[in-house]
Amino acid sequence: MSGHSKWATTKHKKAALDAKRGKLFARLIKNIEVAARSGGGDPEANPTLYDAILKANKNSVPKDNIERARRRGAGEEAGGAEWQTIMYEGYAPNGVAVLIECLTDNKNRAASEVRTALTRHGGSLADPGSVSYLFTRRGVVIMPKNGLSEDDVLMAVLDAGAEEVNDLGESFEIISEATDLVAVRSAVQEAGYEYESADANFLASVNVPLDAEGAKKVFRLIDALEDCDDVQNVFANFDVSDEVLAEVG
């Protein structure tokens, strides 16, 4: 299991107290708008929109904001921006590879923000293809344990295309091909289980182990990148032990 999964789970738990909630809301609203534009405004017929709305609801985004974003994306209301997805590649301290996924209406601004965040925190931009080969797009479903065993989860999702189930402590991480994400998420629902998130993420094939000092540097860089208005997701190939994660806090 990658340290990034542990770090993402730790951050998820702290989301309710996150001082950057405004930025999180903006990011989730963008996702809804883009999903509605690309796949239609009906969540029941658009799995990507369904999951984007679910995630916004779980993070307490006001329902009016969610509905306005859905309507803008679907063309039912004026004011939607022309968002484009751009992927930047770079390096964090200790040789950690990073993929930075942006959703922006201004490519020059996004590039400038990403470059500044990297260089201020000991990182650097890399040429396209320099680090992306280390990552593969995978379906990732996170679900709370709620008294379930790993076997319970496997039985529910194996036929839907799930390839592995990882124990994250208080939750399970279900990995699948990105194309099987919706089927796996649906299998979880059909089994009557709750899930926290269902996303197509980039998972690394090779991870860089970090000590506490290295982890602090990399986490500071990731925080700086996630502070950028145009950055939607940051993926990195670091690995930290539970002991190091506890030390970093």
C-alpha cells in the first residue's frame, strides 16, 4: 500500500476542520460543472456527475451551489467557464515524482502558479513524459469499515472488476481498472455498504520511501500545490511508514 493512500486518508479525516474549505468547495464545484458539461446534467445517467455531487455533499458544499454548478455545466444556466484539464509533471524533494492535475480557464496562470509552488518548496517542473510513466490511472474506492472484514468487501466487489482491497486502518481502499470504477462503486452500493469516495486516481508503480524530515518537505510542497486555484489533484510516488506519518502529525 502506498504512503500516499495513508496521507490522503489522514487528510480526509481532517477535512471538516480544514482552514482551506473555501478552496475545497471551489474545486468540488468545478468538478460538478465539468462532469455535467461532458456527460449531461442528469446524475442518474452520468456516473461522473453522480460521484462529483456525492463528494460535494459529503464535504458540506451548500446544495444551492451544487445545483447551480450542475445547471451551468448542463447549459441550463448561463455563466459556465471553458475549463480545460492540463497535467503537469515535476519533482518534489528527495526525488519524489509528482503529477499535478489542473482544471483551468487560463493555461498561463495555471502554469505560473504550479511552477512557483514547486520552486519555492524545493521542487521543479519536469518535461512531459519524464515522470508520468511511473503512474497508472486506476479506479480507487474508499469505504469505511463499519465492522466489515476484508473478505466481506472482496466478495461484494470481485465480480465487478476489483483487483485488490487494502486495509487503511479505519477504511478499505478498493483498487480496479479505471474503466471498472463505476461497476465497483455500484457493487458496493448494491451490497448495502457505504463508501466515502470513488475516483480515478494515478497510482505509482515505484515508491520513494521517506523519513520524517523528507516527508515534511514533500507534504509542504503538496500543500502549496493544492493551494493553487487551478490545481485539482496532486499525485506523488512517496511512501511513508505509519511511524513516520505519526511523527509528522
